[in-house]
Amino acid sequence: MTRSEFSRAVADEFGEAYGRTLVRDLVLDPLGQRTADQALASGTAPRDVWFALCAAMDVPRERWHGAGRPQPKR
């Protein structure tokens, strides 16, 4: 997962505004008591941050994988 895929997944799952708030403000235990923004800035893989965010927000597991990928062109 790239940073842009992470951003797309957050917006798709939580909406633009609420997603930005979660990434900026929600402290995530699995990321060492850091926010998603802090974890990404320190080099944590976007996929690991996405999984921690999904777990914290009780996102159903079937929506964890493949999130953020662009739709295939037809």
C-alpha cells in the first residue's frame, strides 16, 4: 500500500473530513501510542497504519484488504 492508497482508503472508509481527523488525532496503541500521521512520518508502512486504524475503528476485516486501490480501467 502506498501513501496515496492509504489516503484514498481512509477517505473511502471514513469520509474526507472525519478521515483526516482520525489520522491526525486518534492515538493508536499498536503504533506505539502515536497517531497515524506520526507513524507515517516516522516511516511506518502505510499498510501497517491502515490495519491499526481499521482495528481501532472496528472496520470489518473484509474491507481491510484491497482498500485504496484505484478501480481497474475498462
